[in-house]
Amino acid sequence: MKFINKFIGLPGGKSWTKSVFGASDVGRERSDNEDYFRIVPEKSLFIVADGMGGHNAGDIASLNASQLVDTYFSPHLIAKIQDDVDKIREAMVDSLLNAHREILRMARGSRNYEGMGCTIVASFIRGNALHLGHVGDARAYVCNNYGIKLLTEDHSFVMELVKKGKMTMEEARLSPLKNRLNQAIGASVNITPDYCLYPLEEGDRVLLCSDGLWDMLTDEQMLQTVMQDLPPKRICETLIDIANKAGGHDNITAVVFIYSGASPRDTKSGSDDEFMDTTGEYSFVFKE
């Protein structure tokens, strides 16, 4: 697999650098990649956003929404909320609402941006607590020796049918209605972000991804791949390769991190030559 990459550093230190990785691929059928991901280890913040296909400027929406969430979690705010679950929940939800308002404002200010939107999932780690906020059908999974668990609930028409017992998760994944969303950043008048708190255990592997990944792989395929004895970089590459071989109908993005009992802010920085910059973002575009 040939790939073009841009490294923009990871100031969190050697151990965390080896425990998190993100990758994005245009897929087999799209000409542009409207997915975006952001890795900010010094904040323990990881984000995946998926610009909505067929809408204006989906790539602008996903990039800006991710940056807005990152900016919202300022060092001052993080110091203020500490480990207070209620305050973290409020911050997660408010960061997504703020991103939504700003994307709507941008869309109203330019015909080129009219109707733009994205789905998004953001994770924030404090101690062993994984805090998740999401809108749309970008997902978060946790994989371990017990299996794979979906931590987010899609804001979609088919997920409502699943909740009512009228459709299985696999039927929903294969349904032609699976892309009908109930809400998304910028693409709905009002949104209600979901929040989830999950206690991490040693060795847990967390996967954040766009629908271009989970739509192409079964849960068993994701579990088997994520649980391989490989570094996150190889896991992400393998997930994307499998998704492309299955059809690659959409842009494909994955962020994988392995919880080792120490958050990135607790690690000490490695040698300076490991990093090319300090903004805490990776961007990868894979090409055949």
C-alpha cells in the first residue's frame, strides 16, 4: 500500500506515541476525502468527523468541527473541570453544541458552505474514565478479551428501528436506509449530542471511526483486527485495507488507542527528533 503522509507531532512522549494512531483513506468510489481526525495527546483528546457526502463543503465542516472541539477543551477548561464527571459531561456536550452553532454560522455566511455538515465522535480521557460525545453515526468501540462493544448509538433512522426491535444491528448495517440521519453537526436546526462514560481497563483498545469503516466490516472483523498483537499504526492500516477490499464505498477513517493505565499527560517527553511539530494532529491519505 502506497501512502502519502504528513506528520504533525505528538508531544505526549514515547509510550503514548506508540499507543495511538489515526489514518484516513479516500476509499474506492469517492474522489475527495471529507473525513477528518484529530489526535491531541497532551489533552487526552481524540476526534473523528465525517463530512456528509453530497453536501457542500463536507470537508470544511469536518475539519472545522474537529478544531472547534479541540479549541473548546482549552488548558484552562481542562484544569477547571478536573475529574468532575458532571462538568466533563457538560463540557463534552457544550463543545459539540458550540461546533454546531459555528458550522451553521459559516454555512449562512457563504453560498459555498450552504448545507454543509458532518457527523462527529470525540473522546476525552481522565484517569481510566473514557468520556465520549457524539452526533450522527461516527462511532466509538472498545475491544478487549471479552469481545467488542459499541459505545455510541447512531442518530439514524435504522438505529431507531433497532431500538424498537424491528431490525437487527446487522440488518441495519446492510439496509439501504442506513445513511438517513436524524441529526448531524450543521445539517440539522437543533441537535442533542449524546454522552457516554466508560471505565477503561488495562489493555482496552478503543476504536473511533467513520461509517466508511464500520459499514464495510462486521463486528467480528473489527474485533479480530483491533486485537491483533500489532501497534496502532498497523491496526489502522489493516482496518482500512479490509474496508477497501470489501468495496471502499465511502471515505474511511480510524483512530486506535491502547489504554495502558497512564494517560498521555502522565508520560514524559521523548527525544526531540521523534516529532516534526507539536500541534498534536496526524493526517494520512492512503493511495493505491
